[in-house]
Amino acid sequence: MWEKVWNHEKIAYGGDYNPEQWPEETWEEDMRLLKLAHIDILTLNVFSWAALQPSEDTYNFEKLDKIMELAKKHGMKVCLATSTAAHPAWMARKYPEVLRTDFHGVKHKFGARHNSCPNSDVYRKYSVRLAEKLAERYKDYGNIVAWHISNEYGGECYCENCENAFRGWLQKRYGTLEKLNRAWNTSFWGHTIYDWEDIVLPDQRSEHIDEDRTVAQAISIDYRRFNSDSIMECFQLEYDAVKKITPNIPVTTNLMGAYKPLDYMKWGKYMDFISWDNYPSNEDSISKTAMNHDLMRGVGDNKPFVLMEQTPSQQNWQPFNALKRPGVMRLWSYQAVAHGSDAVMFFQMKRSIGSCEKYHGAVISHAGHENTRVFRECTELGAELEKLGGEILGSTVPAETAILFDWENWWAVEYSAGPNVDLRYHDEVLNYYAALHNQNIPVDMISEEADLSKYKLVIAPVMYMTKPGVDERIRVFVENGGTFVTTFFSGYVDESDLVILGGYPGRLRDILGIWVEEIDSLPEHKKNSFFYQGQEYDAKLLCDIMHLEGAESLAEYQQDFYANTPVLTRNSFGRGQAYYVGTRSDKAFYQKLLEDICTEQQIYPVLKTPKGVEAVKRVRGQEQYLFLLNHEEDRVQVNVEESAQDLLTGKEYQKGERVVLPAKGVAILKGCLS
């Protein structure tokens, strides 16, 4: 039997429901509409702390009891939240130390959400107590499929609680001030720390020029680590509280894709399953959304995950909140399933009448009835998911290619004082991911701790920070026949952002067979160029000036004083090879380079498709499910390579037949592994 995300027999369909915001006499009509839309799971109690605990010593679960019974009466599964993302007003009034202090040193007042200091003993005490009381009260309820701890953890705090906790965190990390001073290079600008009490948080009042620039990168990176750990401890405390009482109910919290402040690769180790909220901007590419799905799958060790939130129609926080055009909600829902989700869930079930989310999309609009386009689309999708049942549950996305994604490296790259203010880690990763995704080549997004032996190709764009042991794992991978690709600004520093002496790219130098002597930094309006396989491509942003130390040159710069020096190299190392791309180029180059490497390594696309048609495969045992997703505005035809049945239409296809996909259309072809 395959491993399921939670106790649900089909792809779960539902999302956040907040009946506490509405009169009780409206609840039954809500249930009628939600059942009509084939909704079968509700996320409840996300922001109810103020109602559940109106004073320090008073708890009131009467309304939540009614809501829970309402869900059970109508056959709804429940993802039960602990409500701890927004503390009640009495807590801020009585214990002002629970409030956060921002980057500029301003102490916040009561309001908004994510306004609780993660290192406040008061916040931790009462959040854990509430989680315990909820678990004790509903442990025998029967319909709870998961605990949803807090909501979209995030943000930062720079208060005295955090400063004291930061000192303790650093003592555990370094042990002695001597080691800390060495790691932080405090001899620079006379920053020597004489006593643990000398340590202050790196913010606008101390080390930072602004939020993106700091004069002491090692201190700021350590603060990022500390802040992520501090918030994760809050999650873990509530996790332990509910697990102690309900050990068989899985526990999650909703992550937010490539969210920079929190090291999700570390968080994933402490979550029973990964869930996340998918809110692309209007300008985001298909590949960017796909990469976020794959990243979240990777955070969970490439097991199925849960799409906890998306909007049925439009968002509320973009400058221009465009509607999802007809068919797009369905298409994007199946894209999530294709990349590993075992659920399709929304925020929200019913639109609020006030505050900042009143115009955020919902299954039930302000009209309050079923006669809307969005409701019809949600109903149609719900019917399809009901028909699919448990067919796809537990299947995985196999990949022979991996991209290494490291949050600490992300922080270090973008805190770096040079060489180019336009260098963005996530953008560089996306360049390589998109080149593979556009060819329908599956990708696992992995951490620096991952087992590399299962892959033929591993790519590590801008691997600036080389942590202990990572270079050795890469070395073994390549020696044993793997292909490794990395880029400019890689191998430069250790885990403390101290330069690895002896020449760039540091510990990767022997694997890559090159020495980088200098880096030329180009402003946006300037570029160099190079020829690869007879085609000219741009060299932009950074241009590494390098010397060959065993590698062969595959392309050379065409302009400036470093014309005719290598820009793209390949080094044979053991039974494998390592590529170095010494500059940023354009989409056509990445596409060509990775196409050549994948062809050489016999890494094949899931399926060759027309432009804009995404092909993704999930596998469970001998069963395979091929998702065809047409992101274009026109009808397309796709050739079928194996006999299969479309699970959405029931139509049988023979090898060589064509699947006709309408604009924004989807097919899920079930077949057997050959």
C-alpha cells in the first residue's frame, strides 16, 4: 500500500472556511453550496484565538464545537488549525513584550498578524496551551485528517527577547567567543566581541545600510539562521503539544514556496507532510510556478504534498488583481497535482465582508449563490476530482535531474558586498530550471544534504557558499559517473561567509579543472558575447575570467581585454564530468546547453510537446499518470507514445494517436510502465 498524505480516500478538495465570521443561520446554506461544489474538506479555526480565549484564564469552545459538528454532519473532513498566527488583544495589552520590533527598531502595537515575537515566553506559553486544549477537546472527533499549526509563518523580530535568545543561539553554535570572532571576522573595522552581552542584532540600528545590504555578512547570515530556527521552534512546540495527545493525526503548516526568510529545507525535516500556498503573480511564468511546486515537493523529500491554498479567481494584494480567465483555475489545480499534490484546496470558501481579504476570491462570492462563473468552475473541477477518487494518491514524480537549492546560500549571495547588485539567486536557479521544464524534463529540487547517487545530472547555480562535506559529496558523485553543472560566483566562501583561500572556485577547483582569477561585473546596459555550437549568445551580469587547469574550453568571450578566454568549460573527473558556466546568458543558451547535456547523458523528456504544453509524469508501482497541460490560448494536438486512457474523459488512446487539448485544457493519461 502506498503512503498517503493523510486519511482521505481521494484528492482532497476544499479549503479555508470561516463560519465564525457569519451568523449561524447562514451556515446551513453554506453547507448546501459547498456540497454542491463537491467540497469534502474544510480548514477550520485558522484565526479564532481571540474568540477561543477571550481572557487570560477563560476559554470558550462553544462556537467551535458547533462548527465542528456542522462539518461532521455534512460529511466534511477537517484540517484543524491551532489559531496561533494572531494573538488576542488582551495579550498585547497585558504583556507588551509579546509584540514584535521591526528592522528599523520600531516596537509594534497590537494589530495585523505575524505580530508575535517568536522568542516571547508569553507567546510560546499560551500558543502551546491553546494547541493542547484543542487536541484534548477534539481528540475523539474522528473527522480530523491533519493539524494545521498557525498559518503562513513568516517575518522577523528585533526585540530584546530576540537579542537575548540570539546570544544563547550563538553560544550553542560557536561555544567560545574566540570561535565566534574568527567566524565573524571581527578584526575588520574593530568589531571584536569581548563579551556575549556585546552582541546586538544586525538591523538598521547596527550593521545594516538597508534591509538588503550589511557591513557584516556573517552576522546577518547567522541572524537569518537564528530567526528561521526561532520561528520553527514555535511550530515544533505546538507540534509536540498536539502529537502528545493525537499521535496518529499528521501535522503540517502552510509554507509559501520560495519564501526567502525561512529555511524550508530545514523545516521539512520536522513536518509530517508539506503543504503550501500557491499565489503566482500576474507576471509569473509557467516554469516559475512549476519550480515552486517542485521545490515544495523537494522540501518534503520528494513525497506527495498538499496544495493548501490557492485562489479560485483573484488575489487581493497585487497592484492589479486580474481574474483567472476561464479554465485557468482548473489548469493550475491540475498543474499542482501533476507536480505531486494530493489535494486541491482554496483560500477561501466564502468571501469576507470586511477588511483586506474581502475582495480575495472565494468559492462562494458576495452574491451568496451558485449562479456565478467561479462557482460553476469550482463545481466542475470538484466533480472531476470525485471521479478520479484515489487513483493518483501516493504516486511520485520520478526524476534523473536535480537542482540544488540552499536557503543559506541564498542569504549569503544577496548579502554579498558585490560584485553586482542585480545578482539574484532565485533568478539564476530559475534560468536552469526553466530550460529543463520547457523541455518536459523532470527536476527534483534538493538540499545540499541530499543523496546525489540517484541522479545523472546535478545542477548548482551560483553555489557561492560551500559548506563542509558538500564538495566531497559532489566529488564522489562526479567520480562515479555523474554530471555536475555550476556557474559563476560558486565555491567562494565557507559557511561563515569567509573566503576560501587559494583561488576561486575554492574547494570545487579540482572538480571543475579551472581557476577563476577575476570577475568582471557588467551593468544592465552592457554585455559581452560568446559562440557555442555555432550560435552567438550574450554574456551578461558577471563574466568570470578563468584559466584552464585540466578542463577543456567549450566557448570563449568575444570582446574586451579577456576576449578568447574561456567562458564555458567541461572537465573530465573520474568517470564523470563537470561543467562551469562563467556568465549569465539568455534562455536560448540555457535551453541548448542543457539539451546537449541531457542528450549525452540519456536523460529524456517525459514527452515532446508543442510550445506551452507541459508534460509531467507521476508513477506508483507499475502505474503511470501522464499529465498534459495546455497553457496556451489555442487548441493543440499531442502525439501519444504509449497506449493509455484519459482519466478525465474515459477515452482510450492507442500508441501514435493524438490527444486534442483545447485552450487551457488538461488530460491525465493512465498507462503502465513499459
